[in-house]
Amino acid sequence: MGTMLRLPTSIKSSPLFPSLSSSSSIFLCKPTRITGNLTSCGGAHNFSTIVASSKDHHGIQDSSFRGGESFFRNVLAAVETVYLSKNPTAKAILELVRSAEDDRICYDHLAFRTFGVNNHGIDSMAKFFLDFGYVQREELRFPAKKLKAFWFSPPHSKHSDAGSGVYGPLPRIFISELLVDQMSPETQKIIRKYTESSGNGESHAALASALGSLTWNKPSYSEFQLLARESEYAAWTLVNGYTLNHVTISTHRLKSQLRTTGSLNQFIEENGFKLNSEGGVLKVSPDGLLLQSSTVADSSLFQFADGTTKSVPCSYIEFAERLVLPQFKDLPENKVEEFHRRDGFEVGNADKIFESTSKDQLTRKVA
């Protein structure tokens, strides 16, 4: 059985940006089954914590970068380029933020969506990051949406201090999956049909993301509609596949007047962009140390297998501010480093951020 504990949860650029050089209640459960890289727990739970054996001197999970870092970052740049080419809002906002006092942009995290069936779930995308030294961290559960997620902390890199974007500090990775077995028989049948049609596509998730290509066949519009009625997450994943769902600007790492989420939100709205209002524009963790907001997703035309062309939701951009942990509150500002700030993710915040691709948000009128 699990136990409730109070624990501290502690662009040089992409081709499109040549000038961009808690404490909270966590439910810990005893692992009862290990499958691949993911650990599941017996009984109901909110989080399962997987602790790496290696920790740095701050007590935070740490690992060293493995493999060719230049190759790894070039893959991230290709993933980012596909994302920016499909999402003009994200591209425009990154340019606006960068132009404020010629600021440096650092990514807090990159997020991906997957189908938890036929090996197309979290493992399929996580393998690429684990191979290069990322460490798997907590599991998050979203029962109402029938989703689960894991986030992954980046390895230590000696080459990220001066860079921006994907060439800056390595971002956290957030990967979610739809719990397909919990969906209706009709939805399961459609998802299994397409994931099975991809052959060994689950082995090429990172490549698919870098190419902006589905690993399965295009669906029909009627199938997309059926999925959307039950799960907008499922419908989004069916037409977007492993495409990057969003990047997140680390607001506290900005040097301009935009370095708080509140001021950045105001700046974005003043420039005519719509923010996700689900649960309020500003999503705040119970400990008050993780502040997040996001835009509403862009849309683009998608030609379905039956020849129908319709507008479908694409991706969005998020903003995250991590405040200093209470035990470090007396540190001078110029001495505060990332490990002094709130780490990890919050279910309540993430649950509302998922709504950035929902029909309610895409069709919402701005007052």
C-alpha cells in the first residue's frame, strides 16, 4: 500500500532562429511490476516515484550526458523546426520574447503525447532520451482524462551555459499516454487499427517527431470525429502522432521585464494572442511554487484518408516559472541556481494545460 508523505519537490538556435544563440502531497507507492523502463504500482495512486541510485551533492537525481551531444541537439532542433513550421503562434511568441532586450530563451520542458497500446506509449518516445542520459522521474495520473505521464530530468551537460533554445540548458521531458484499454470498444478498435498499421513504427518515434510524419496511415474523418467525441487527446494524437505537443519557456530564466509569468501573460495578451483560460489563465501548484500558463493551440488543415479536408488542432506554447524553495529563500538572487527552485510537475496544473488543444478553448471568444 502507498503512504501519503509531505516531500519537497524540489535558440546558438534552431534553423528558424539563427540569432538565438514544494512542497506538495505526493502519493508514494511500492512498485509491484516493472515493464521496460516504466514502473507501475498496485492499487489506486496519484504518483509513483522512481528514485535513481545516483544523486548529486544536492540530493537531486543526476546523470551525465551519454553519446554524441551535437547529434542529440541536432535531433531536438529538427523536432523544434517541425513544431515551429506548423505553429505560427509559437514562432511569433518566441520572436517577441527574444526581441525584448535581446533575451535568451531557455526551455523548461518539451512535451509529447502517445497511445498506450501496442508499445506506442511512453516507452516509445522515452527510449531516445534515456539513451542519452535522461533519468525517469515521477508518474502523474489523470483519471478523468484516462491518461498517465512520466517526466524525465536532463543529464548534466558542460555545453549549455551560453546557448539558447534547444542549444541551451537541456530541457525536462514530459511524455503522456492515453490509457487505451480504458476507452470504449469503438475507440480502442480505431486506435489499435492505426498503431498496428505502423508496423515497427513505435521504434521510430523520435524520427517521426523530427520529420513531422505519422508512423501510421492517415485516418478517415469519421474515425477522427468518433475519437474526438470520447477523448480530444485521442483525436489529437491520431492526426498529429509524435509531433512535439508544446515547448515551454522558462520565464524565471529570462533577463527582461518578462521574467515573471504574470508579466509575460500580459505581454502576450497585449500582442493579440489567446491564452488557455481553463482553471484560470495562471495555473498555480498547491505549494505556490510552480506557476504555468499556455496559449490556445493553433489549427491547420488536414486531409483525411477519405479526401475530406478539415481544420484540426496542432500545438501550443507554454510558460513556466519555478520559484525558489523555502529552504533557499535567503539566498541572494545572483546566487540562485536551477536546483534551488521547485522541480517536477503538478497534476492539477498539467490537467488544465492539456485543455490547450480542446475545442472549448479553440472556439472560445475573447472578451
